[in-house]
Amino acid sequence: MYLLDSFDDDDCTYCDGDLVVRDYKSNEAIVCDDCGTPAVQLW
């Protein structure tokens, strides 16, 4: 299991959005699909 997959589909703590795997500032991350806030970021 890939580390970021364990956070996928969790709820954002800042809004009602869902967390998804996506790039954030050129890094792999878990980002809210609604507000864009990163929850986890890998360098």
C-alpha cells in the first residue's frame, strides 16, 4: 500500500471537501479537492 493512499477520501479539517492524491507545489501530496489545502506533502 502506498502511504498517500491511506489518506485518500478522508475529510478535510478546514472545510467539507474530500482529500485526494495530487501534486502540490511539485511534490506528491494529499490535497483537499475543494479548498486546495494540503494535509500531507512528501518531498
